[in-house]
Amino acid sequence: MPFSEHGCGDDPVTRAAREQMVSRQVAARGVTDERVLAAMRDVPRHLFVPEDLRAQAYEDHPLPIGRGQTISQPFIVALMTAVARPLPGDRALEIGTGSGYQSAVLARLVAQVYTVEVNPALQREGSDRLAALGFTNVTSMLSDGYEGWPAEAPYDIVLVTAAPPEVPAPLLAQLAPGGRLVVPVGGTMQELQLIEKDREGRTSTRTVAPVVFVPLVRPTA
């Protein structure tokens, strides 16, 4: 486990709330990957939300984290992670660090997570939080998520936690053969897409579910 339960506010009450979250909100709605379920049980979601909202951390809805951004509801985090089919040796790119919660879940399942955040305050806070909790296999960068992180490409998984109007071409380019890109796409109407790249570099797209995400923000000039 990459964090210590001691001193992190994880007590029997929060552990029970997390177990209930997984059983009622995640597994009951069709997420069956046991590794994903275990990661959702392990990561202390209440430490990734503002202190005044921690009583709601294990409820079935997104929560604001400041700067116009949110932490997704637990089911959506689990769904996106499961759809990406993470393997222990994978290298993953996350677009939109936010609070760091999705980074932490991925970090329990893959070898290395690279995460990009456009907001300086969120990038700093998310990076500090992940480091304080002992997630040593997560590397964070302040940058434009549309451009990905080309210096560390290719990636087995690219997971986007905010909605662009269309799939950014650089993210497809940075996806390894055999890789999976999970991204919510659209404006008022959005859909979660799984894009897979075969060994010859050809891509195929499947719609997973209708979703509602905050827009993927780009740096202002």
C-alpha cells in the first residue's frame, strides 16, 4: 500500500464508508474488475476533497475542488479505470490531475502514471498530496493537456478527466500500439469513448456511456 493509514484520518468509519461505496455504487452498477475494485477500496477518497466536504466523500456524486473543477463521482472513476484495462506493467498518461484522486487509483494498478494539469494551484496541490500519501510512481507536470506529455510517450493508457470538444490528435499520437484512450468528448452532450490502437497503429472507437464532465481547459494567452 503506497500510503500509511496512520495519520491520514483513515479509521474504521471511513474504511466502512469506502467499502459501502464500492459495493453499492461501483460493483452493483457493473464494474467487476477485481483489481479496480480493490484500488477503489484502498485509496482514501476523503483526503482528495476539501475538508468541509469530507462528510460527502463517499456519496454517489461529484464534488467541487475549487478553481471551477470537480472530483468525479466514484462510479465514473471506477468505470473509466476499468474501461482502460490497466495492467501492472503499464505506463499511463492522465490529462487533468485535479485533486489527484484518479491519479492515485491508477497508481495502484500500473507501473507509472504521468499526469498533466493546466491550473498551477491544482497542479501544485495535487502533486503535493500524492507525494504526501506516498504515491512514488506518479509524476506531475504543469502543461496544456491537449498536447499530452510527448517526452514520456508512448503510453499504454491515456485517460482524460475533462471533456474536449473532439479527441486531441496529440493524445492519439502518444498512444502506444495496443493502447487504450478513454476520453469524454463533446460540449452540452458528451459521451465517454474508448479508443483502441492495434499493433499496426489503426484505431477503433466505442461509445461507453453518456457522461457530463467539466470542459477540458487550455492555457489562456
